[in-house]
Amino acid sequence: MHYLHAFLGYFSLFATVWFAMKLMHWRFTESLHNAMGTTMMFLSVLVTLSGSLSASVLRFYSGDKPWSAKEKSMMIGKIHRIFGYIVLLIGNFTITTGFYSYFEGTL
């Protein structure tokens, strides 16, 4: 299941960056939707990197000292989960601004 999660995470990253670069024509702040899309590109990279770091730490890190309050892998996983929820929230707002900018003249 971990490999499917990682594959879908990288697929989402590449799809986000590819379509954003293809459709925005290097106009990153022309509208609110473009600005939110640019934000989503950077957040997608952060979520993907934090997920990769979390998986690497779980696989290769030998563990914390017995007196450590929290394990590093749990802290990195929590950061990855929080970034994921932020991306979901901002992604929904980005889609909403896209609908508004697309249908602005027709409604």
C-alpha cells in the first residue's frame, strides 16, 4: 500500500506541475486562480518531498534514543499529514476560483 501511495503522490506532483506550466503560459499572478495555482505547485512539491523524507526515515533510520520524547519518523509523518490537509483545502479553493473565472462572463 505504501508504494501505491508514493506512486499516486508523485503522479499528482507531475500532473500538477505539467498542467500548470502548460496552461498558465508563465502568467503566475494574472488572476487569483493563477496565483492559487502557483501556490499549489509549490505546496505539491513540499508534500511530495515530506512524504519521501518520511518514507526514507521509516525505512533507513535506526531509531531514536530511549529517552527521546518523540520519534523523528512520527514528527515527519505528522508534518506530511498536515501539509496534505493544507493542500486539500487550498486545492478546493483553487478549483473554486477556476470555476468562477471560467464562468464569470456567462452567469
